[in-house]
Amino acid sequence: MYGNFGQSNYGAAKAGIAGLTRVVALEIAKYGATCNMISPVAATRMTIPLMEGRGVDPATVRRRPEEISPVVVWLGSA
């Protein structure tokens, strides 16, 4: 994940969620349960300018919402 200028609070919060997810996954594994997290990487109107600012052509990145949502559905399924 990439950080953006002026968003230190957002970056810290997301890193905290990532750490919490890893710990919860370890703690509930003994029950046969899993814990997953989705990283906010979809190419949307909000994130495309950020990608372009890093020199990434959004057209070459397979991160459209319709490509991310099947993963979310799969993670939420039995």
C-alpha cells in the first residue's frame, strides 16, 4: 500500500486494521474460523489521480470495482 501526503492519520489507521486482522486470524484459527481484510486498492474516481501521480497508468491496472467485488463475495462465503 502506498501512502499519500497529508494522510498520515489514514495510513496509521489502516496499518492498525491490518495488524488487528493478523492477530484476530491467529487467535480464532483454533476454532476453524478465518479473518480476512480487504485493502482499499480499487481504481475509482478518487484513486485514479493518485495512481497517475505515481506514474501508473490506471488503464493497465486491474483494480476496477467489478474486479474486486468477486473477491469480497468469495471471502464472505462458506
